Amino acid sequence: MALELGLGTFGDVTVGEDGSLLPHHQVLRNVIEEAKLADRLGIDFFGVGEHHREDFAVTAPEVILGAIAAETRNISIGSAVTVLSSDDPVRVYQRFATLDAVSKGRVEVILGRGSFTESFPLFGYNLHDYNRLFEEKVSLFTKLREETAVTWKGTTRAPLTNQNVYPPTERGSIKTWIGVGGSPDSVIRAAKNRAGLMLAIIGGEPARFAPLVKLYLDSLEQLELPALPIGVHSPGHIAETDEQAREEVWPHHRDLFGKIGKERGWPPMTRAQFEHGVSPEGSLYVGSPETVAEKIIKNAKILRLSRFDMKYSNGSLPHERLMNSIELYATKVAPIVRRAMQDISVGGGEIIAQK
């Protein structure tokens, strides 16, 4: 089956022509323009991720996705992650079901625990409950996907007793993935909740995730569930040549991870680390269209992917560079990848509504 090609952004705050950071409102408007370009050029999916910090502008993905839905026609849209742990599953389902109606059935959702934790104190959640919050809320979301009367009880929100949640979707459910950063428990959780597996690979060698793919497929088989999609979400940037792409993205990538690293106690990123990341063995899809396409094809085969999502925003990298990267991804990378993958049987399948 064909490999779907997607794009994702967290609304990274970018610099303008004068080198100063753009205000959040302009970044959000630019994200809509980026989505419109992706739709016009035939990309399969456009995802917007949720964060609650100054260097990312998107805090309410469904709102900006609603604006994107109104400006696009064909592209599937959804969250590049929804931090379910610090939200209410019922409200999340209602918002995405509403968005599904507005977009005429083009919506999906990627659920995650959140690699950043700002949303927990912001919305009054205790980080000590990090795992329990996600475990319980995913179980409720899975019941909501059945779109029948729900009875559920947990410790993180009020119980539900034979209650219906509106609006229902036309398709009978919302296409759902669970984002996984590398934990076997998270892989098994995705299988148990009948959700696609979206691997967030931002460092190291993608091939090291192959055992997690096998674990996921084995878990589905043991649970007697049908094949479900496997995807990868990784950073990338495309320019006309490898050297141009590397030089364009390097200072912005370095500064973004330097800031995050300082918060988390990591040492600053070195150029050698960056060069390894963009090498054939690394997890950064940076280079010419041919280089990026080759890496996507290689890892799609190894990891048996149904979809590859490139996080095209890279820290403060300017909007104009992002638009050029999107255009090359759609017009140069996508044709190479689609030709190479069209006759290859990969591990995933379509998510179906589980009744």
C-alpha cells in the first residue's frame, strides 16, 4: 500500500525579515498559510501540536485546525499531539467530532502524555499523577470512540453512567493514534486501545525502534485486533542541496534544543551531533529532496510505516524557508517516495471504527 506523507508543526515562533521574533498572532496566521500550501500541493496530512510555552504559538490546536479546515479541501488535518493527560477526554472528543463535521470527515487525533509539562500546573494537575492521568483518560477516550452510551469510572474525573456524547461523527468514530517516544508500555497501551502507533523519533537511529514495531504488531495479534497504522513523526528541513538545507536549519535547531536542554540539564548541542542526526543513520530529515526521500524510504521499510510526518518547523527558522521546504517536500520528495513505496507491503492498515 502507498505510504502517506504528512507535515507537522507546533507553531514554533519564527523570526521575521529583520531577525526579530514574530508575535504569536502572526505565527498562527503563517501556520494557516503553510497548511493551505500543503493542501494545494497534495500532501496527505497536516498536524498541529499543542504546547503552552513562549517558543510555540499553538495552545489550542482545534481552533487553528478549524481555520485550516475552512481554507483547505482535501488534506487530512489533526493534532500533531493533543496532551490528553491535562485535558478532559469528553471535551477533546467533542471538539474533534465538531471539527470532523466542519472539515467533512478529514480529522484525526494523535494523543500523547506530553514531553513538556507546562500544561499540568497550568490546568491544575499534579505531575505525580503523570502516568495515571494518561492511562485513565485514554481508556475513556477509547470508549468515546465507540459513539454509544458510555459508562466509565476512574479516579481522575467524574464517572459517566450510560451517557451519550455529542456530536457523533459521520464515520462513526475518529481516526486515532497514540504518540510514543520509546516506552514498551506505551506501545502496548496503543495496541490495547485500538489506536495507531505514532513513533516520535527526534534523536538516535530510527532503526532502534524496530523492536517496538514488532511489539506493537505482536500485541495486536495477541489481542486478535486488525492491523492498524504505524507512523513516524520526525524533524526535517529541505532545500535545493544538502549543504544549503544544513546551513539554513542548523542555527535554529541548535538554539531550540539548546534552550530545551538548558531547562532539562542537557549539554549544548554540538555541530558533530547535528551532523550525525542528518546523516543516513540519524533521525533528522535534513537535506536535498533526493537525500530526504532516500531516508524516508529506508526507514519506512525498516519500521513498516503507513505514514511519515515531517515536523517542518524548526525553532525560529523563518516562515519563508518553511514554505520553500513544504513545496520541495510536496513536489520533489513525495513523487520519489510514492514511486518507491507503491508496490511495497507495509505493516499498517487503515484505522477503522471499533464498535
